[in-house]
Amino acid sequence: MIETISNDIETEPQPVAEQAAGDEEALDAYSRTVVSAARLASPAVVNIEVRHGKSTDQHGRPQGGGSGSGFVFTPDGFILTNSHVVHGAARIEAGLPDGRRFGAELVGEDPDTDLAVIRVDGPNLPTVVLGDSAKLKVGQLVVAIGNPYGFQYTVTAGVVSGVARSIRSVSGRLVDNVIQTDAALNPGNSGGPLVNGRAEVVGVNTAIIRPAQGLCFAIPSNTATFVAGQLLRFGRVKRSYVGLGGQDVPLHRRIVRFHKLTGDGGVLAIQVEPGSPADRAGIREGDIIVEFDGIPIEHMDELYRLLTEDRVGKTTEMVVLRGLELQALLITPADKKSEARNLNGESN
């Protein structure tokens, strides 16, 4: 006969005062992190006002404008923001939290990643540090900072909900490896920084899903760093085109050992555009890209960096994991193209 044994060990209840003190200590630690990140990063967050034409209303005030946010990332006044904030602007102004306002010039924009760089000319400009978005973990604390409508700055805090999302940019291109967070983005916060607890920028806030709660997205800082470098050098992003959308995925250690791969991750093809170079090369949805031109691929950002303009028309070997087998496919990147499509999300 099996007898049920009850646990007669009594646990001593924790005093209410101690519980409250523990809760207060945890809350204070959380609050200190958010306050510190906001204090360090917010001086570099700017309000951006744009005018799209010269028309004025009956009182002589400019019409046909918009606003957003951005952040200064170099001491000589270069500012990162969203492409959709400044696209088509006839006039751009940037205002800092300390009250200073500057006329800004557009250095370059990349609608495919919804990123743009503008520049202001001013002394003693505060800056932020661009961090490594590849180190982000799901559940990690992040803080979204904006400077909407000149109201100094706004701060919302949350966690990273996902690190391998895909959304449509304003050009219709699938932007891969996007950060999803529940840190609320308010109207006018587009282009502001998403920072970690050390006040390092890990993303550029870009879009929300209007009907949903807590679905906000940011372009990862590693993508922003690459795009900003291209815009500073050329005024545009020089890239070739293969026609696939992907996201970072880990690989099982047995597969890594069996195939003697140098990395423990790859890029999962989640979309292959019909008639694209990827389609013609035989890449299928579900394939995992692990190598391009002999170079190991673990992140989508790495593939982006390799798809430079000089690869257009050059046949290159791409190695994919299909099921449990490796396959080497020949792909010929084409000129970059952007075809308008319906957005899955709505730009903020």
C-alpha cells in the first residue's frame, strides 16, 4: 500500500517589513538603472523638425512638415535618425534638450533600413556611444528615449522581447534582425535611441504596430553603424542584392561538430523573392546560410556587409544547411532594387 507522505516541515514566514525592504531594494536597483541610462544618454537626443515645402498658413507659419527624434553620435555634429523622418525635407532643424536649435543638412539616407544621417554645426555637442546589438538578450532591460515636439525628452523602459524579427521598411524592403521591445514608442519618438543599462545605443527606434500593445521595433545598432559609415563616405549605401530575408538562428552543436563549422549560428532564409538571385541560385525558405564566398556567416549583419556594390554580377559560392546536409550553391548578386509593398507595421 502506497502512503501519501505530507511535508510537515514548517517554513518560517519572512517578516512583512523584510519583504517590503527587499521589494524596495529591487525597485530601487531597477529605477537606478533607468535613471542613470536616461541621464547619460538624453543630453544627446535631439528633436527634429522638418518642412516639406515653402507653403504657409494664413498666419505665415510653415505648413507641410513633420517631426521626430534623433541622437548625436559624433562630436562634430553627425546625427542618426529615421529615413522616414527626414525624407523629402526642404528644411531640417534639430533642437537639443539644453534649448539650442540648429539648422541641419541631410548627409544621406537609406530607406531600405529606414536610417538617415544629418549634421549640425555647433560647439560642445553631447554624444552617445553605439553599443554592440549582437550581445542583446531576450529579457534584457532597455530604455527608449525620444525628444518629441520639443518637450525636452521622454523616457520609457521595458525589455527586449525578440532579437531576430523582420519588418517592412518604408521602401518595402524586408529589414532583418530587428529588435522587438515592449518599451513604448510615442508619436515623435521615431529615430530616437534604444539604450541598454550602460546608456549604450543598441537600436534606433523605428516603428510600432498600432493595434497591438507592446509591439515596438528598433533597427539594431550594428546595422546602424554599418549604414552610417556608408552614408558618411558615399551619401548612400552601396550594396548588391540577392533577394532573401533572413534571421539569426543558433545551430545544434552536433551539426557544428559534424560539419566542422567555425561558427555556432547561421542565417535562416525566411523569404526568397521569386525571380531574385537567391531564387535562381536554388535557395529555399528554411535553408540556413552558414558561408558566403568562403567567409563564415553567423549573423544577417555579416551578410549585409559582404553584399557590397562590387559584387554585382560576380558569381559567388554560398553554403547552406538544408536539413542535415550542407549544399554549396552559386549565386550572382544583382543591382540593389527596392519594390514597394504593403507595410506589415506602421511607421511611427
